[in-house]
Amino acid sequence: MNNIQDKFIELYIDNEKPFLSESYIIPYNDNVTKKTLKVSRNEVNLYTLQCSCKYYRTMAKLFPNRDIRRICSHIYMKITNEGDQYFDEITKLLIHAKFWFGQEILTYSLINNTSMYVGLNKNFSRVIVHLLEDNWKRYIFDFIEETWFDNKIPYNHYQIINNVVKIINYYKSN
């Protein structure tokens, strides 16, 4: 286990939460252009991940710099159209999940020493699980239909769903 995982485990034990972290900080990449770009009527900077839109300004007051929850549709459009190659695989998967699946809650956990990000929508009807296997894989579970999308089922799916239910119960009670 590395030092980051050790730190997360300490947080997990201390807080008694069913996850280790509630945020994802997007890593810097010096190869990203530092120029400010126009998107509609807004100015976007992919290096600093900042935008002049109202949504971004509101989220910037709530979340730390480079937190994925700050990403607005303008930054997302620039990333997907021009900057996709500058971001690592998990960052791209998590950003896409935020916009395509309506992911509003994102947590990080370990399942059998395997890194796992769990994304949930507001009504908890769908969960997006990103597991680090050989590389990052996305799995989607629908609680209404009680099925995995496209019949893609992770190898430890019972344990994952058990963990997800604990996360949902945590958010419903807080």
C-alpha cells in the first residue's frame, strides 16, 4: 500500500464513513495550454481549470481549486474538444461521468486493495463505479432495474453494491 492509501485509510477509520474521500482534485499538466479560450460568451483556461461563467464562480466558492465539482459545461466542452489528451484516464472518466450520467456525489474507496470511485446521482437510482483493474474500467448499476448496464459486471459486484448501499445510507442520513 502507498502513503496516499494509508492516509485515506486513517481518514476512513477516524470518520467512520463508508468511503475514504469525497472529492477528486484534477492533477496539473504542464503541457496544457495556459491561454484563455473563448466558449460562447465565457472565458475558459484549461491549465487552471477556470471559467468566467456563473456556475463556475458559484462552485469556486464552495470547493477547493481543481476540484472536479467546479467543472462547468464550458470547461467540459473545451476538454472534450481540445484538451482530452492532456488528462489521465481516471480524470477523463470522472469528468465524463459528471456530465453524461448526472453524477453529483463522488467518493473514493478501496475494495480488496483495489481503488474505486463511486459516482451517484441525486436520487440514488444509478451508480457509476470506476475500478482500477489492469486499467480504469467503468461499470454502471441501476437500482431501479437492479441490473448492471450492458451486462458488464465487476468481479466483486456483491461487495461493491454493499459498499454503495452504505454510501447511500450515509448521504441519506446526513
